[in-house]
Amino acid sequence: MDKCRISEKFLLTIKEAAAYFNVGEKRLRFLATNDEEAKGYVYMNGDRTLLIREKFEEYFINAAAENRNKDKRKESKLYAPEG
């Protein structure tokens, strides 16, 4: 049986997702258990936490975009001319 590449898998374990997204396993477990949006990308199989790769990619991209927007708003407030 040929092993499937991580980028082709539908579900990823926490360990696989950590390697694929370059995010720590603890952070992924925290997101999977505490994030309100986790219902959209987490699948529990008994005590095993699996992430739906495509949906988590979307979540990750949106979160990164939100952070960039927050940083831009902070910069504009910090460097806005007074007067």
C-alpha cells in the first residue's frame, strides 16, 4: 500500500497537522478544544482528535488575514499624524 502525502489527506492527526502547518502540537490541541470555530474543522474519533485539512487551511488563512489587518490598524493609529 502506497502512503498518501499529507497534502493529499482529508483528515490529519495532530502530529501530522503540526508538521504540515508548522504549528506546535499543544497549540493545535488548544485550538481544537477551546476555539468556537473548531466545530468546522475538528473531527473526534473516540479520544483521537483529527483535523479536516482543507477546512483548517481556510481557518488558518482567515486567522492570518485578520492578524495582518489588526497589525495594520495598530500601525495606522501609532503613526497617524496628530492635529
